[in-house]
Amino acid sequence: MTNTELNSFRKTLETTQTELGSGTANREALAIEASPEELDRIQQAGDREYAMRNLERNSNRLREVRAALRRIDAGTFGICSGCEENINLKRLAALPWASLCIVCQEAADREQKAPQGEIDTSPVMAA
């Protein structure tokens, strides 16, 4: 990977970090309001659940972005943490915080979806 490409990824990640960092400060939707109306309470509970999922998703993404910036500093950015092969530049362009190549990511996704104690051993189709 060239220095120009690396600097471009760093800039993208820093921008994403700034956007996600400022978004997590907005937690008003998590406030619990008392309402005498049952439908209002149900709606507010749904809104809170949605806000919590968004907050969690953004928090996880922020951790991934910060980890990618640390990998740039360490000189390991673009190297799969699973197989230690280079991650395809198209994948990094789409997901600059990716720490796994597509093959290792698919394997990790299958493991995560498999029931406890059961691992999917079906062959991996190369893309």
C-alpha cells in the first residue's frame, strides 16, 4: 500500500471518528418520561430501544475506527488479523475499519451464527 493510499485511509477514518464521536453525545432519546397514556409509554419505549441500538452500533463502530487508526500507526493496517494476508483495497475502500479479509470475515460471521458448540464446516466460495 502506498503512502498516498494510507494517508487517504487515515483521513477517512479520522473524519468518521469525529462524526461518530460527536454523535454519541446525543443521548436525550434515552430519557425516561412519565406519561399517563399507555400508547405514549409504548411509543417512548420503542424510541428508547431504537436510540440504544443506534448508540451501541455507533460505539462499536467508533471502537473499530480507533483500532484501524492504531493499526495505521503500528504499520499493520490492511493486513488481515486472521490470516495475515493483505486485505483487498476495494474492501478497505468500502470499510476502512475492516480488520479481516473477506474470507476470514465470512468465516467469523458463520461462527457467530452457528449454535453454541456447532461450527459450520461448509466450504468457502471464493469471490
